[in-house]
Amino acid sequence: MTIPDATPKNSSNTNAYELAARELLRAVRGRRSQVALARRLGYRSNPITDWERGARHPSASEVLRAATRCGLPVEQAFARWVPLPPPPYVDPKGTEPKREDARRGGTWQLGPWMDALRGEMPIGELARRLGRSRYSVGRWLAGRTQPLMYEFLELLDAITGRSHDWVAELVPIEQVPSLLPAYKRARAARTIAFEQPWTEAILRVLETTRYRENPEVAHATLAAWLGISEATFDAALTGLTEAGVIELRDGRYEVITQLSVDTRAGDGSLRHLQRHWLSVALERAAAEQNDWFAYNVISCSEADLQRIEDCLRRAYLESRAIVAASEPSERAALVLMQLAKW
């Protein structure tokens, strides 16, 4: 259900996200009755029924408060999903109560977190993707208003395309069936990326105008662009096709699923990818390719080293946002970032 890059909101997309939000709330409630959850949240009436059937829509903060009251790992879900500090839960007095004491009236402060997540993506571009006004999106990011739960899922996809992964960190993804196909496709693509690392670069080449304007170009030529063998190229194409990531249409391969590879699947897999892409950089250096390169061997305090690492993490997120908003796709490239500590 991931919305393709730069696709404005339409009614079918909105209905899909509303369904996902209702399923998520049902998963958060678990075996509790709707009345029991309403009482746990401090309501005298029972708004849960209306929320779950779509008559009304809760805010993302309220669903997260419900998840907190039900003992779900909200903070951990945020922390595992993206390298940003999770948003804080704040009570009406502006303090941060213990999570188990979260009562009616407190809110998860999502605004600054969403603003950090968008990185350098212009608010206008984000608003265009969501099909909403810049003013409305700006109020969300400033924390002056709270997005509804389905709007929050839309926003996650507009920025990252990985709302299903965030949901899976919070509840079993099988309990949110409308997101399950996208989640399975993402896992399949992640497996391919770990087993055949060149698939990511091949996807980026297939997106470029150079390929799209000349789809008849031989596979040997495409492989030469990347500096790999035609056999490696063809094996990657086969894997991508079998996983449903690309499809051959009218003689041209089309990328039909936009996916981000989660490199946190396991230390061994991540190290394999690290070795692969570092070896690519080394081969290009040996071939004296005109790549941009910079380094700095430093000594500094522990606190400042952490600040430097935080800066690099932010730069990584900002580069992803720039790429997500970039049109047209004219070039494919490899960006490497590594901080070695002694």
C-alpha cells in the first residue's frame, strides 16, 4: 500500500490508510473489550466502537497513548524503526509522566519528531505528496495540531515508504492485514539485497531517464554502466522479477514497488553489505574513477564524537529525503558513510 513517490493523495489511498489505522487500533486493543480499553484511557463513554468502524478517527497520539496503556513498546518501536530519538509523552502540565501512568489528556509530542524525520524535504513537497495544504502540514510539524492516525501513516509513507515496517515494530503485522502484502514484499526485497547486493544499484539504473528513454539497450551495456558482469546483472533481474519488485512491460523493465532495505536484519547481513559496497568503492578508487571523496582523522571528546555521529545520521536521513523528492531520475549513485572509532 506504499504510495509511490510524489503521488498526491486520492480517495482510494485515504481509504486504504483509514483501514490500516482501524486494523492497527484493533491490534492495539488485543483481547480487551472496547469498553475496557475506553475505561483504561479514562473515557466515560466508549469512542472505541466508532474508531474501529471508521465513524470517527482518533489522533495518532491517542492511538499511541492506547498502545502505551496496553503495554506495547511504543518508544522502542520508534527507536528501532529510525535512528532518531523517539517522541516524548507529555501530560497536560508539560511534564513527562511514567508511561504506565499515562492518563487521559496527555499527548505524544509527534511534531518535532515528524519534522526531524522529513530532513531537508520541503514542507511544500511533503504537502503535495499528502494532497494537503502546506499550512496544515506545517501545523503538524510544529506540533500545533495532531494528525489523525491514518494521516500519520500516510505521512510516514510520504517520507520513507515504510509505514508497514513501523507498524510491525509496534504490533504483529499479521494483525494489520492491509499492510501485510507491502511488508512481505519489503522482506523479500531485503533478502534479495542481502544475497545479491547489486540489485539495489540495478533498480536505480532502471529508474534513470537514460534507461527509460532507451529500454532496448542490451543487458551487457547496462552491466557495463555498473562495472559488473552480464551474468550478475541477469541473475539480479531474475531475483527482482520473482520478488515482484520489477516487471517486464512492453519490452522495458518497470519498477513497480518502491522499497527501502532495512539494514538492521542482522549483524552478519549488514557486515556482508558493508564489505560489498566498500569493495565497490575500493575498486573504483583503483580504477581512478572521478568520485568525490573526503576524510578526516580526528581526536576529540567522547561527547563531541557522539555529536559528530549524530550529525552523520542526520545527513543520512536528509539525503534520503532529498532523493525521495528528486525528479527526474537522471543518475544512479552510491553514497557511503562510515565513522571508524579508535
